[in-house]
Amino acid sequence: MNNPAELVVPRVQAAIASAFGEEYRGTDPVIRPSQFADIQINAAMALAKKLGTLPRDAAARIVEALELDGICTAVEISGPGFINLTFDGTWIEELLNTESRSAEAPGAPAARQAEARRVVVDYSSPNVAKEMHVGHLRTTVVGDSIVRVLEALGDTVIRQNHIGDWGTPFGMLVEHWLEIGEDSPAAALLVDDPSAFYQAARAKFDDSAADDDGFATRARLRVVALQGGDAETFAVWQRLVAQSKRYFNAIYAMLGISLTDDHIAGESSYDADLARLCQELEDSGVARVSDGALCTFPAGFTGRDGQPQPLIIRKSDGGYGYGTTDLATIRYRVRELEADRVLYVVGAPQNVHLRMVMATARDAGWLPDTVEAVHVQIGNVLGEDGKILKSRSGAPVKLMALLEEAVDRARAVIDTSRPELTEEERAVTARQVGIGAVKYADLSVGHDTEYVFDFDRMLALSGNTGPYVQYAAARIRSILRKAGVLEHPAAGTDTAGTDTAGTDTAGTDTAGTDTAGTGFGAGTETDGTDSDGGIPATAIAVVEPAERALALHLLEYGATLSKVGEVLEPHRLCAYLFELAQLFTSFYDQCPVLKSEDSVRESRLALCALVLRRLSGGLELLGIETPENM
């Protein structure tokens, strides 16, 4: 870890121990940004209260004991007792060059966690024979970014796609499939339009509900046959699931999601264990029968009437619900998958249910205190009216249609601004930019908050957007190609990073706004390998203020990833990348690169290359591709 702020923590704590005694060594230095220095230490404020002294006096004693030779050029006390530290430029250079030399493959942090964990992450979880809608976007995108970051930090991550593939609706769906036939055009709807297939089955069920010999009756009997292991019914159910997997995979391919069929662990996976689970809960006294249903009553949960709230484990008719399956799931993940940490990337409305499941699992001894279980709450996607995003008909917006529109909108810009590109180049870049814009917009806000879905804002080349960050990376690639550090793409032209009148000005961003090189350019897909590589083996000199600001931010990369992995908030990585892109813009505006003298030129090229590694690597951890140029 090369983060200056983290490196001074032990020295500050040693000074506190020297000044006030060993019992205070573990005191949090309370490091914050400073308007007047590189960082600010606020520990004296809280210490003064404990010691019964003035904050400035406590700060003075800390400063007197601080040993920061070769690390800081200035240590000053300001205000009521803030300690401002200004880092030595030579030390910053040393740290930055260490960062540059040891830069791993894009996406890897500057330092891994001291202790790797086994983490099970439950995300996406669509339903068989149903369309994935905009509500699935967030759990899928946020979950995939979290697993990428955790893997980069060194954790062993086990993806779990808990699809809805079991239960009473499948009697209806199997019966409908058998009636229409596998070769019927209507059967193809399972892949092309799952909602239409489901709605057709539902309509037949509702229309025949009063008919003793009709479709609804046969559907109910199919449920019994399915749960009883009837060979024909089970075979049709398997085909239904297989067709839905094709549909899911089409969505995942479009979004660039790392889930595969191997990660599917649907509700059906636990069906055989549910009766045994209920018996175990009842025998242990964790569950009891209430109004004919087997329930648990975990402490701390009450209903509107003030009475203990039940988690139904087995219904009064003998059937099982989500609570039963979710308990079987968490028990399996701890016992069989040996998880140290279990994450549920699921909608916020499920919070009470999941907390009750976790509490019951702890009461039953299935979720020990050594295992962390976390609900990563997902907020809603809203329309411009501030309500949950829906189509004009009032139905949930289909996810595939949403993604296709994003690509079409990006393509329209490319067709206008870069007509010289080939059809293939424009298609690839449109997908990279359109999908990247949607994913970045989702990830750049807190996962537990709501946000308004707005294509115009998402696709803008200014502000905290995916295209803005992608453009910064593409412009650096252009600079490095012009310098001979990177090879030129097979086709297309570079429009960013041109030197004019001895100063780099073309394609310049001002206050986050692009004023030249506007429009999306050609791109080729990258897999996160060393397409950005070739970092010049040149020592980076940190001289100008813009270089210093950029260097300090680069050194925060590893700490940022560690924080994202700890608190499970990908929007922190988005904020880091956006600020990095802005700082690069300021650096590029103030510090000529290609027209500089030899040693300065090489130093700045090395700095540009390291910025590119962090931009493209960070985007990769968000699941976003970086076009070759824009």
C-alpha cells in the first residue's frame, strides 16, 4: 500500500502514545482532507476531552512527538487543534514510482487484503419463464461489480444466481408447454419474450379456474406431479429452465456480466432438504406451530399490532415458502460452501425478511458469529415522474429493450460524429459506450438509494458519467500512441490529445466539459490485459502542482478498492475514477506532454500511462469496457 495518509497513521499513533501513554496508541488519528495542506489530523479534539486539556495543547504535544523526517515538509497546527501535514515532494515521487513499477494487471489493487476470505455473493436471481425487467438491472450490475472488486482484493468469491425455478406456477407453465408443443412458435417465446409465454399460461389458468376438468385443474395436478418426481413433468420443467437460461445468458452477454450456468443455484436445488430442515427447527424448539403453520419468532421483530412477527417456515397446507428456501440456502452456504461472508444483493423491500432469516439461522446455530451475513440493499430505478420506471402501458420496462435503446442512442452519436469508421467499429463502440453508460449511472449512486433513469444524462460527455471517464482513458491512449508507446488501432483516427502550437489543447475538457474531439470514436474490445500497458520505464518526476494533485490521487487507488470491498459500495470507485479523470484533465491542460523536453516528456508519458492503467482497471472492476478512442 502506497497511500501516504495510511502510511503516516502508525507514526501519528506512535506520537500519541509517546505524548500521552501506551494506552492511547490505538487512537484513531481521524485523518481528513485539508484546504491548507495534504491531510489534516483531528485526533487532538477527542483526546483533549479524555485528558481534560485544550485541543490545541493536545495537538502541540502530538506534533512535538511526531517523527516525520523525509515524509513531511510542513507540520502546522490550525484552528482549535487541527494538525495539517504537507508531504515531502521527494517522498511522493518515491511512492508513485513504486506504484508505477509494481503496477499489476489492470484492476488489481496496489495491495491485497492481509487475510483472504471465502465470500458467497447472491445476485441477479431472475425468474424462469419471466422477462428480466429494469428492477433486475441494479442487483445484477451492483452484484457483479462487488464480486470483481472482492476477487481483485484476493477473496475467494462464490457467485450464486438464486433463480426462481420452483413452486406452484410451474404446474401451469409445464401444462401450457405440453399443450402448445415444443416446436410451436409460442414455445420460442420463452427465449424471445418470456413474459408473453407466462401471460399466455396465466390467462388460460384464470379463464378455466371454475372448470373442474379444465386447464387450471390440470395445472394444479402438474404441481403435484412435479414435486412427486413424475418423469414427463420433470423433463418438461428441465426444458423450461434450459430455455430461460438461454434468455438470461443473452442479457448477461449484453451487460458484460460474469455469471454463467455454473453459478446457478435455484430454489429447486434445496427442495429435497426442506422437510428435514423444518423438522430440525421444530425439534430444536426454534420453530413452533402457530395457527396451523410452522413459524419462528426471532427476537426484535414485531408486527403492526405489537405482537411478535412470525417467519413462516411451513404453511398450514404443508407447503413451503421463501422463508424455508432462504434458510436452506444460508445453511448450505455456511456448511457446504464454507463461507466466511454471505452477501445478498437484493432489493431493499426484502430487508426485514432477510434479517428475520439471518436471525433464525443464528438461533438455529447455522449462522455462527464468525460468519458475516449482509443484505446489500438495492434501491429502485425511477422514471422522470419520480415513480418506479415503467413502460407507457404501465408494465415494468423490459431490460433487454432498455439496453438496446442505450446502444442505439450511442450509435446515433457515433454515426454522426465518426462516419469514417467501419460498420463493425461503430457497432463495437456503440455497445461499449451505451452499455457502459447505463452501468456507470447505476453504479455511481449509492446502491440503497433511488435514482432517475435518464438516457441524456447517462450518455453525456460531461459530468460524472461513464462516457466522460471512458473518454479520459481514450484520450490518454491517443497521447501514448502519438508518442509511440502504444500501437495504433487497426482502423479509425485519434481525435483526442493533439498538440497545438506547442501546447496540448485539442480534446481538452474544461470543468468536466469536452470542447473538442466530441463524439464517440472507434473501439476494439479489451479483456483487461496489457492493452493499456507498456508503462514507460521512466522515473516520474512530481514538480508542478497539477502533477502533485494527480500523483496523490493515484496513490489512493488501493485504499479506495479496500474501502469498496469493506463497505460494499461501488459508487466509491466511480467517484474515485471521476475525480481521477478530472485531475488528469487539469494536468493535461497545465502540463504539456508531447511537446515537452525529453526528460519531462518521458516523465509525463509515464504518468499518463499509470493514469490509464488505473482508469481502465477501475472501469473493468465496474464491468465497463474502455473503447480504444472516442
